[in-house]
Amino acid sequence: MQKILVINSKGGCGKTTLATNLASYFVSQGLSTALLDFDPQGSSIRWLSQRPKSGPEIYGVHVASRKNNTGVTRAFQKRVPPETERMIIDAPAGVTGYELKELVQMADTILVPVLPSSIDIHAVTRFIEELLVVAKVRQLGLNVAVVANRAKKNTLTYRSLERFLKTLKLPFITTLRDTQNYVHAAERGIGIHEMWDKRTESDKAQWRPLLRWLEDVYPVKTKRKIAH
């Protein structure tokens, strides 16, 4: 089972968009998929509740809600069906210290979404340092990559982000554009790869480098090959 943690200490960077679109892609490829929502706002689980009943099912747990309201242990919340092949973890904002270590230890792959703004660049710099120093992701042998989110190319802020990401000793995988297609998909409880509108083709193309990277770090061991 590949366990993908989508995380950034700063809110509003598109963690849920990345997490839900990953989950919808994997399940559309026939992979048994689970989505764990650690964010108290429960945006991923709210998205999951909107999914068409006729579509492939994604196993979902709102971990934060169960922790606060029922007293169920975190160990129980983290359980997923044994046949699960892909587990996506949507982390809350502001994670640090012990909680960060705990989330990191659940994963084998980490994706850090970042927006093209000076505030976000400053925040992600400190967060990546914490990932490397406090959470010790390299010592744990985890795969870590950065994704630029809601970006408008040919702008000064995007070029600033691009220059910064190139200085990191971490893979900068892809750039996802700022488009209402993600909003329309979220309203229907689906992902960008479940939309057949031709206007989404450029969005799907932007996902291909990320999907190839995820397959490279965790090859599909079944006959179901990830589409590129």
C-alpha cells in the first residue's frame, strides 16, 4: 500500500484539492483507495459525501472529528480496509512537533503543495526545514516532492516561486494552474480525471509528471498500470 501524505503548515495552499484529486484518480484506475481527513474542517470528507453513488467507492475517515467527538483512539481511526492499495492523508494546517512526526510516520510519500506568493514561499521554507530536521524525513527514507498549486505562469510571483523551488534539494514535480475546473469537480464530488470536458485536457496533462513520479517511487504491482 502506498501511503501519501499531503501536507504544508500553511493553510489555503490547496492540500485538499491535491488529496481529493489523487484519491479520485487512483480509484478511477481500479485501485482500492482510502482517504483520511485529519483537518478539523473536514473538507475532504465533505467532498467524499458529494460523490455520485454510481461511481467507484473511496473509503473515507474524518479522523479529527472522531478524535474530538467520540474518544475513539487514533490507532483505530488509522485503520483502513486490508485490500487498500492507495491511502491519501489530508493533513491539517499548522502541524508541528510531535503531531508532524506522527503524521510523517504514517506515510512513505510526502507531497508539499505551495502557492506562488512571498508569504507562502517564506512559510514553506520553514516547513521544509522542519520536515528535514525535526521529522527527519530523509533518515526515514521517505519520498518527498513539491507541487506548485493554483499558479498563473508568466507572472512575477510564479517566476519567484519557480526560482525558489529550484534551490530546494527536493523534487519540484509539476505546476497546477489556477482554474475553475477544480471548483466544478469538487462541487460534484469528483476529480479532474473524472471529468470528460475537453477544457480539462491541459489540467490532466499537468498531472502526468506527478502521477509518473508517484509510480516511479512506488511501482504498481498489479496489471493495472497508471495511465499517462
